[in-house]
Amino acid sequence: MKAMCATVLCFLILGGARAQSYQYLTLNDFQGTPQRKSDAVAYTQCYIDLKYDATKKNGYYELSFYVTLTMNRDKSWIDRTRVSTRSALDEVLKHEQGHYTIAYFEQLELLREFSRTRFGADYKEAVKEIFDRIHAKYEQLTLDYDEDTHHSLNDAQQASWDKYFQKRLNYMPPIASRE
């Protein structure tokens, strides 16, 4: 069994600053048409939408951010013809949950980094640099996750990643705002 994930990022302008709550994926979150030619049994597409509003204040720019994570149900799929048992389906869902979790960590890290950054007149470039740097980190984490777990086929590595995800979820630092 192989599973894949894509993270698509949209860059828009306007908004406030907050993160939505963590989502547990279900079979209903996979409404897309399976790619029969793919080696993958499942595919999860998440995207991060970044919006911000800038206001000049005392020689620097105060930015308000709104960073949302969306699980695209219409592009995400599980090939149910290749998953024969409920336990196999549970394993596929658990692996795909990992992909969503990585995207969720990216969303929270973006919010934390933006909240503690003081922006100057070059705020557009600074936002892009922060976004690109953090996104590259989580793209690599996604690749490492699939490689280590062999797309969920390596049970020991999948269990190790599951523990890692749970520990990070339990001990996530708060999103601090600027004083």
C-alpha cells in the first residue's frame, strides 16, 4: 500500500490572526476520484491560505494574519477497491492523518513566526521569506514521513511517526502575539 500527499499553498491578502482546531480525518473526507494508474492507495490534498493586512505604526508595520488549513475533500481520495479490510482502511486513514497533521504543524508554525516578527517597509518580502522557509521545512518533513514509513507499509516506522505526531500535538507551544 502506498499513500501520497500534496500541500498546495495559496497566497492572498487581507484578514485577522487565528488558527482553526485540529481535524480528525474520516472516510468522508476523501471524496475525490482515485487515480487508478497511481501506485498510491490514497492521496491527501491540504492547502494553506495565508491572508494578511498591514498597518503602518510608529516606524514599522503591524501585520494581522489569518492562516487557514483546508483539507480538499474533492481532490483527496482513497481507492477503496484496493483496500479490502476495515483494518487496512484504518491503517490508510492513520497514514493520511499524518499528512494532515504535518500541514497543521506548518499552519501553527507560520502563525507563531508571524506573531513574533516585527516588520519593516519590506514586509511583503519578509512574509514571503518566512512562508517559503517554513513551507520548505514541512515539504521535507512530508517526504521524510513517506520515505520512512514506505507510505504506511512499514508498521514500526508508522507507529514511531504516530507517537511523534501525538507528542507534538500534546505539547504544542502557544501562538504568542506581539506585545
